[in-house]
Amino acid sequence: GAGVSQSPSNKVTEKGKDVELRCDPISGHTALYWYRQSLGQGLEFLIYFQGNSAPDKSGLPSDRFSAERTGGSVSTLTIQRTQQEDSAVYLCASSLHGTGGNTIYFGEGSWLTVV
Amino acid sequence: AQKVTQAQTEISVVEKEDVTLDCVYETRDTTYYLFWYKQPPSGELVFLIRRNSFDEQNEISGRYSWNFQKSTSSFNFTITASQVVDSAVYFCALIASGGSYIPTFGRGTSLIVHP
């Protein structure tokens, strides 16, 4: 498709399990962002990839969270040993270039529920 | 440091009323970019508008209009003759080099339009 694609759309997992969330950005977009949105809350920045540069991980809440971006395209956000407070919508976004004011386009999000 | 403030947590109006959503931003950069996004109940953030700091011209798109005033660091959004389909959470965002070009979002304003 032409937009940012995320999978899975919904994920229910047991506390303590690991989860992987996938993001496929818009073709040609070099910048990729992950945000988290808890129920009724705003957007919390997690991590930012720009081309081949080292990612900005300043928003990751703990060392249980990690992300990678392979080949400058698809990104995977991994949460290890999930906790109930990790329950949220994880939003991925991409833009043509990260340096500058390019419009950022969001995917539909991955709804994570930790039980 | 940069910051976006959306002081209105929730606004409730009756259909056909006009409504203005406030956005106040803080940045030390002279070049920056401002955005508005709409998040309907389905969850996906939809891009509405992008404005750079050098263009203070107000913009109108159908029932939507935006008032950018650098003197008051505000970028307000007005919906004229609101409709039920306008019910959503609206986010204002800022991108600037001082924030490493990572978008900073306000906490959002929930707009409820009653029939």
C-alpha cells in the first residue's frame, strides 16, 4: 500500500512474554519514528531512525524496549518481558527526511494488551 | 527545549457551532514547523496541515482554518459549522532543530460534536 503499514493490528500477550511489532514505512521515506499512546493520553516519543545514522533512542522507557531498522526500510520494535503498563497503542510514522519539516505520516497503530 | 501546549483537554459543542482549538508552542529556533493532526475514534492520526515559521499567512481549507501568530507563539485551528464527523482528538505538533527534528506533540484536545 501507499501508507505506513503496521502489524499486528492487535496483540494480546501474557505478562512476561516478549512481543515484536512491525512497521513498514512509506517507500522512499528515510525517517522512521515510533511513538506510544496510552489510553486517553498523548503521544510519547520512543525512538527515531534517520537513514543510516545511529538511531535516537532517547525516548525508550527501559532497557526492555529495543528497535531495529533493517535495510533502511522495515522496523521492528521489541518489548521484552512485557508488563501491564506496556499496554498501549504503538504508532509508527515516517517522513521523507528527518532533518527538516517534512510531513510525518502515521500508520494505524498496533494495539498491545498485556494481561 | 521545545514544548507544545494544548490547554483545552475537551471541548463539547453542538453541530453547526464554530469551535477553535488552541495551540501554543515554545522553541528557541527561528526555523520550525507546525502541524495539526486529527485522530478519529478509529485511532489513525490523519495529517491536516503543515506550516513553516516563515509563512504567517493564514490558511483556509473548506470549513477548516488556521491562524498562525508568531507574536504570541500560537497556531490555532478553527472549525466552522462543526459536524458530528469532526468529533476526534486533535493534536498540534512542532518540529525544530533544537528538538533534533523529533516531533513534539501537545497532549491533544478531544472535540465532541453533538447532533
